Amino acid sequence: MAPPRYLAPTRSRASVPSPTPMADALRAHEGLARLGERLEASRRCLRVIAPALPGTLMAGIQAGPLDEEGWSLLVANAAIAAKLRHLLPRLEALLAQAGLPGRIRVKLAQK
């Protein structure tokens, strides 16, 4: 059956390749692969210390950058930062037990 005359003829579009999944892109590029490994290591550090954090403190904390000097925790406000600074010796001991970088830096997250 032919389309009605009042409809414009359809044109076929050029084929567009499907997008590459993010995980594949990270693995394909050496620099991005290292970045992915560091991100996963940072998340692993957060999972290690999470049970030692009191109450709802975890809601205001994000895993930050992990480098040769240590690991950063990004916090939502100064009150959370102050509480975390009191807990640092315990949190660093937990990381050391897990064989992860032991020095933790507490930084306010940029808004």
C-alpha cells in the first residue's frame, strides 16, 4: 500500500555506529584504564571505612581522589569534616588492616 500523498517521502538516514560502553572505553585507553583502577580503589577504601562511620554520616561523604600520598574524603559540610577528623586514627587503622593507603585527607566538596 502506498503512503498517502500528503505525507512527505521518507528518507533513510545514514547509519550511526552504536556508542561504546563506558567500561569498554576505559579499558581501551591506557590512561583511562589507570583512572578506572584508581576510582575503584577509592570506592574500595570507602567500603572499608563505611561500617565505622556513625549514624547518617555516610550520606554526606563521597570517595575522593586516591594518589601516592593518600586518599581524600569529600564531605558536604564543615560539621561532617570536624567529626571525621576525630575519627581519622580509627579509619586509617581500618585501611591499614585492609592493606590500603593509610593517610586520609578530609576536604569540603565544591558546590
